[in-house]
Amino acid sequence: MRTVHSVIKRTPRKYLAEIVMIDDYSNKDHLKGRLEEYVKQWNGLVKVFRNERREGLIQARSIGAQKAKIGQVLIYLDAHCEVGINWYAPLIAPIAHDRTACTVPLIDVIDGNNYHLLPQGGGDEDGYARGAWDWSMLWKRVPLTKKEKEMRKTKTEPYRSPAMAGGLFAIERDYFFELGLYDPGLQIWGGENFEISYKIWQCGGKLLFTPCSRVGHIYRLQGWQGNPPPVYVGSSPTLKNYVRVVEVWWDEYKDYFYASRPETKALAYGDISELRKFREDHNCKSFKWFMEEIAYDIHEHYPLPPKNVEWGEVRGLDTNYCIDSMGHTNGGIVEIGACHRMGGNQLFRINEANQFMQYDQCLSKGPDGSKVMITHCNLNEYKEWQYFKNIHRFTHIPTGKCLDRSEVLHQVFLSDCDSSKSSQKWEMNNILSV
């Protein structure tokens, strides 16, 4: 409701056609009769539509496009936002000049505990960032480049971004339908922000971030629990989405995704023939063109990954114990846990650059000199490991020590190599997502 109130109060009334709310099969009582009574105060300006099953945010947005029939431009907001003063005109102006422009406000952070508003971190000296990704398809923000700055006369002008975060954007309604909305095969959430970004750029449109349009957004608070995917969707919907996106849009670059996410190679991602036909019919450009002309700076921050030597779970030889990141990142300590064959926090890879990795994190010696930590890394860091498959050994090159474990204490650590110690013997078993 805070989102709705802020939109009504801070948007010139003559430009506000309707506010459409999509209830994605919620089980919350206060979103039923109480909500319907509350929105009556706006005499039809605010409308609630209810999905007959849980669709997830991707298809809920496509459904919203079909339900919103009055306005010329669709503006998407997450449910937990607050628009800033004068948010509307700077967001819409580029679309008025070019109907194939899709615009994104600068997203500030609302602290969910006290509602304080803070600018989002990262970016350049002005806080301006471009939307990006690493090769395992994790969302990233990179500073605005000199090239983009020189394309503008002032700091307040919109600037090009290779990708959007996905929750907040504006697009002409007819143009969104011409693009086919989101790929109907994408389920629940994940990857849709990249899919629409690639489709816009490669098929003749443009994606612009608009510094003068500010919208605050509450990010998930600690302890937030999401809903599991509905039964009809099956497992790994986000990974399947990623695979669909790279198979349709990345061309030969998809090999780099599979190097970063080897567990997805056997995923059944469904029929993409219509999407490939769309690319052909609309003379959409190649991903190579996109990487060279629009996303030219991503290589600097996220270089193309080396090939994997081995990947999968790292299991203590002849045991049921595996190395597990326990969800730790950026200096957290890895542990030993019961092998579950589900990948995730137990999925690792060792590449030709001697990096021992999980997604965009590398294993290295912890601050105590013994335990093993996991921390964010680029391709030039933490080239520290060798795996000798024939003798089941991981060696830490800088120290000459071996990867060891204590199943009693659930610890992973470095110790002097000893070929007689069974706790220093490991095997890597491939795990494929299902």
C-alpha cells in the first residue's frame, strides 16, 4: 500500500491511467477482502487481479501487461517500493522520444527495519552503475564507463546499460507485446531480467538508466523465507531459466556459462524453437555484437572463465562427507557436511587456472593459516590448487600442504601432506541438476 500511495501522490494525475495489482495466488488473509475494501477509496483507479495458481513473478508480470489495458506505457514496480518526488517525467521522457527505449529508475535502498532511505552502493563516484552479470549469470553492478559519460552532455541524462535488475522498469505497452513479453517458458523467477535486456538490445531497442528518476526499494530482511516452487513447476526452475536464456541469446558464449555452471548441462529446458524463430524474423543481432558494442566493459570486471578440469561434489574418499560452503561467502569458512547430491553449496569446480571455485567465489587459506575460506575472486586471484585425481589429493600450491578434514568436527583445513592419511583423500563426482 505504501507503493500505491506514493505512486498516486507523486504522479501527475493526468498521466496516471490505472494501477494494476497482481495477486499471485497469495495465501495471506489480509490480501483478500481487506485489500479489496481498501482500494475502493480510489474509485477504480487501483485494480486487483488474482491468479488462479501461483505463476511466479515472471509470468505475473506478463499477465499484468495483459490486464493493464488503458495506459500507453507500462511501469513495473515491485510490491515493496516507494517512488521519489518527480520520479515519473524523467522515466518516461526517453520513451516519448523513442518508443523502443526501455527505461529503469535509479533504485535506492529502503532499510526494511526503519524505512531510512539510502543510495545504492557501488558504481562510480556519482553512484552511477550499469547492470551486468558474471558468467554464471549472477546479477552485478559495474561503474559507469568513460565512454558512456562522454556520450552525455550532463550528469542527469539517461545512460545505456547492458542489463536491468528486472523489478522496476518502464516500457511502451505495444512495444512490450511486439517483443513477445517475457519468454513464456521462463518459470517463477530468475533470468527474466537478462532475457528482456538481451532481447531489447539485440533486436533493435535500447535500455536506459535514468538518474533523475529515483525509486526506493526494500530488500529482503534477514530471516526472510521464500515460498518453494509450486509442484507443477518441478525442480531447479531458476537454473532452467538461465539455460533457456543462454541457449536463445548467447550464441557461442553459452560455453562460458556451462564452464561456470557445469551442473546445468543435462537440464531439460523445453522447446525454444519459437524464440529462435523470433530472433530470425526480427533480424536480431548476435551476442558477439552485443558484447562488443554495448556490454564491452563486462570482460574487464568478469573475464571469460577458463575451462574446468574437474567439477562436482568434493567427497571424502569412501565416505559420505562432502565439502560444503554452508552458504558462506566473502571470507566465510567452508565445512564438512553429509553429501546430498543436490549441488548448490556442495558444488565446486577446479579450472585450468588452478582456481578451486563455487560460482563466483574461490577457496583459499583462511586467516588462521589452516582453515579454508571461500571468498569472492576474479580470474587472476587465488590460483592456488592442484587436484591429483590418481592419488585423490588436493594440494595448496603456495603452502605445499594438503586439503584435510575432520568428520567429527565437520572441519576442512590444510595440513602437512601424508599419503597414509585417509582424511586427505578426496574424489570429485559430477552432479547434474534435475
